[in-house]
Amino acid sequence: MKLYRPATILVGVVFVLVGGLTRLATPDQVYDEQNIKVVSGTIGQALDYAGSGSTVKVTRIKFARSVLDSTASDDDKPLETNGIYLAIEWDAVRGVPKPDGITPTLMSDGGSVYVPVQGVSSSGMDFPDAGFAKSGTLVFEVNPADMKGLTLKLRSLMIFNAYNSSIQVDLGIPTEAVAQQMVDTAAPEYVVEKSVTRVES
């Protein structure tokens, strides 16, 4: 049996570590790999999530100049912004296996990336137990000057599996003119209701 010297093993370990760090340093290349399935759709379409038998659907979007958590007390004031709030109402149906966690982001054609706002406890997305469905809201604070092509991206990362999945939902803002119309007609306030779980019908 051939034995390897410690120096040879050490060199091999170093190359493995350098390769891993290189992948972490270039996430754009990782996202372009073939083991990621991207499911695309529009508002109102139930899209398969991570091949798990679960589905996610954006049911409605609403623009507002302020948001208020429905669980807030009478003394709490709405959250205001110099930009605009976008509330994305969703519906998730759970399959038999438990899906991995969801990482939601909002991206525009201009390259802006938005994450859900902090301070609204009811803003988020997750799956209920098997056989149930859940409705809720994601709230984003966006720049009114960069809303063209807004796309909701829901990313699933299966750490112990080579197969990853991403959902992309086109929110129907194809031009700057449409974006400006959305801003002009934004509601003064949007109340973020608590998530509702029900038996899947």
C-alpha cells in the first residue's frame, strides 16, 4: 500500500480550501450553474417550489406610502418612507415533504435589490403543516425611481442536496411610465394583516 507524506496531503487540502473560497467569492457564477432550477411566472400563477410538491402564488400587490402592523397598539404610528412601500400578498400550499426555508428578495431591471422591511412582524413567508395552506404578506421599501421590471425572487437552498430551486414572479411593471402610475395611485396606508392558515381545499 502506498503511503503519502504529510506535506503532500497538506498541499491537497490547501487546493481544496482555495477552490471552495473561490466559489464563495464569485456567487454570480454559482447561480448560473445547471443544478439550479428557475421557475418563472406572473401574479396569480401557482408555482412549484423546490420540487417539493408545495406551491407559492402571488395573489396581489399593493403600493402604499406607509404601513402599519395589524398587531400594533393604538400608540404605535405607521412606518413612513421617503420612497414607497410595496406589499406583496401571497398564498402558499404545502406538499407532503417539508420545504427548505425561503429567502425572498425583490429585484429591478436597474439592478436594485430589496429585502423585506424590519419592524413589521407580520411581513414574511413560510409554509404551514402538510395538507394546509397559508396566506400572508411580504413588505418591501423600494425606490420609486427604480421600479421597472420588479421581480420577486424566492430562493431555496438545499444545503445537503446538489439541487437548488428559485421562483421568479414578474410583478407586471414593464415601463417607467407604469411604475410612475403605481406611485401616483399609491394608498396612504397599508395595514399588514396576520398570516392565516387554513385546510388546503
